[in-house]
Amino acid sequence: MTMTKKYEIVLKYIQDLSVEIPNPETFIFSREYLIKYSLGINITSKTLKNEMIEVITKLTYKDPSENKKKSHFEITYSTVIKITDKNLNKDELEKILLCEVQNEIYPGLKKIFTNLIKDCGFPELKFDKDVDFEQLYQQRLN
């Protein structure tokens, strides 16, 4: 039994991009502390016309501590999908937006974001762990 996909990606693009490194001192300080920075993910969506939904995935990479000298990196990525299965219930739709779409776009998005931060002068950057969207979704339900 093959699972037919219940949606298709119509388009995807970088909606907003932000890098803040206020001065050289902050840059030098950030290079040492970058390993302590944490990756944040926020997913929102809004309904468009013609069974289409815009899924907005925002990644932030920032210093969780109260350091005065901090750099900030953020990317907002828009994915427009068309729902091809007219019989989806609310839970199935939510799972598509929060898991399936994310699993499909995240590898490319992570690459864009990682390259951006490296190109800003942090070549040693590594996002070690992949994000388990399935697990995040389950946590949200509980």
C-alpha cells in the first residue's frame, strides 16, 4: 500500500533574513560562545485561497544567556502548499504542517542557515542534531 501524498509544495522562498553582529567586540565574543547558542524553531501557518496554506518556519540561533555581547541570526522561510486530499481532518492537517512539510524542507533550510552563519565569519559552526519534528509534534499534543 503506497501512501499518496496529501499535499504538494507549490513554492518556497526565504521571506526574511536577519543577522545582527553589532561590533567587532561582539563578533570576537560570539566566536567563543557560539557553541552555547541555541537553535529555536517556530512554525506558523495561514490559510490562503484555493486550498493553499502558507507554512512559515522561523529559525533563530541566539545566545540563551544574558551576555551583553550577543549576535543574533534569524531566517523566516515560507512554504506554500496545496492540499490535494479534500478529506483531511484537523489533526491530519496539523501533522502535515508541523511534521511532513518540515521534514521535507528542513534539510535545505538548515543548509541555507548554516552557510549563512558560516559566511558571517563563523566557519566552525555545526548544528549537530537534526530536529525530530515527529517528536516535537507529539510533545505538543501531550
